[in-house]
Amino acid sequence: MDASTTRTPEPTARARELLPAMRLLLAAFSLLTAMAVVALFVLAEQTDETFAWTIQPPLTAAFLGAGYAAGCVLVALSLRDAVWARTRVPLLTILVFVVLTLAATLLHLDRFHFSAEFAAGPAIARAAAWFWLAVYVVVPLAMLALLLPQERAPGTDPPARAPVPAVLRGLLGAESVLLTAVGAALFAAPSTATTLWPWPLTPLTARVVAAWLVAFGVATALAAIAGDLERLRTAAIAYTVFGVLVAVAVARFAGTVEWGEPAAWVFAVAVVAVVGTGAAGWRLAPTPEGRRRHG
């Protein structure tokens, strides 16, 4: 064969990886979420003594703790995968949550344990309130500052290799609509909790619950749109963890739920759907070894 006609194979494009600064931020967030899981899910009945604000009923604290457990899993798994394309959805999920939670915090500063009303309260609770405020000011700003440099980092997004089945995409889309709609309603008008939510919420807790609902609604929408099981796997695992721990929290405080109301049964069906679709996405996605081999 003529040497002039020999074609050299084109090098495979390098996948865009997480920047060191983004990895550091995610590592810090994983530690913060783990602390929140202990304070909210484990110590759900002691928020008046150990958390940034008093959360009643304890089921609400446990629900929020389930969200933080899912967030912790989301970040921990993202740190194990250096490819940005497979971390984009988890990071955008976290960004939506922290921005909405900052807004909820600023709208209800008087309910936090650093306010004068709680001056005689436990020092741990007052310190937790100031720590909460600092975290939810710094983390959203840091994420926003790093997002554009991360998108401009050298490399490309690997091509999609594992399409999401049409049925699963449809279910994720339906869940996204439900989660986002209920979350948006609770955030904009917390008083709607009396009809949309199966147990009592205060305006502050309604808005923080809404932050998790909207964040997961955005995540499921992005997963359905992306249509790639490789990029869905991390979010699917966290989504499953969220659904399972919410179910555990409800079982733990079952007497709090107003089972005679339609909202309770819609909630129960939604939890089953979250666990089912999360587990399906997790099961169908390529194994971590396959992801590293293709990345």
C-alpha cells in the first residue's frame, strides 16, 4: 500500500474532567450533607437543641434528612467519576437546591436560632444557625463562579452510548412535572401545604421541602432529556436513596401523616414511583467498570 494513502487513526477526544476547584467544593458539600443527615434524619426529634431552626413535626426533619442523604450520595459518587458529562446533572441538582434554600433562609431569618427570640436557647443551636447561613451564602456563589470555567474546561462530552428506554423516560418526565409543580406551589405559596402536603408544614419548612422537590424535579427532567443511562446512573442511585429513606421516615412517624386526605395517597404513590424509577435507572445503567472503560 502506498504510504501516501495510509491514514493515521484520529486520536480519541479526551473527556472533559472535573476541575480541582470543583472537586474541592463537592468534597466540602459531601461533608456538610453528611452532617445534615445526622442532625435531621437521625436526630429528627431534637432540632430545637442541635439544628439551625426548630422543625416540627419531626417527620419534616426526617424528610429533609432523606434529601440530604440523597445529596450526600450524589456528591460522593460524583467525586468518584472525573468525567464532567456524568456529573453535570448532579451538580445542577445541587445548585437548584442551594439557591432555593438560600432564598427560603433569607425570607425567614426570624425563625433561625440566631434571632433574639432564641437568645436563651442552646449554644449549639445558635452556632448551627450561623453556620447554616454561612454555608448557604458561600456554596451557591462558589458553584455559580465555577460553573462556567467547568463548562469551558478542555475536552469534550463523551457520546451517549446507553439510551434510556422510552417508558422510563416517560415516567421520569411525569415525575418531574409532579415534583416541580408541587415544589413551585409550596415555595410560592406555603399556605398551599394544607391541601398539597400530607402533614403540617410551617412557611419555612414548606419552602425548604419545596427546594428538594424542585431540585429533584429538575434532575428527573434533565435525565429524561439527556436520554443517556451512563449520565443517569449517579442521579438514579441518589434518587432511589431519597425515596427509600422518605419511606423509612414515614414509617417511623406514621402517626403524623393525615392518611384520610387524598394528598397522603398521592404522596405514597409518588414515593413508590421514585423508588421504582430510580432503581430501574440504576439497574439498567452500565456498571462503573464499563463507565471508566468508555470514559
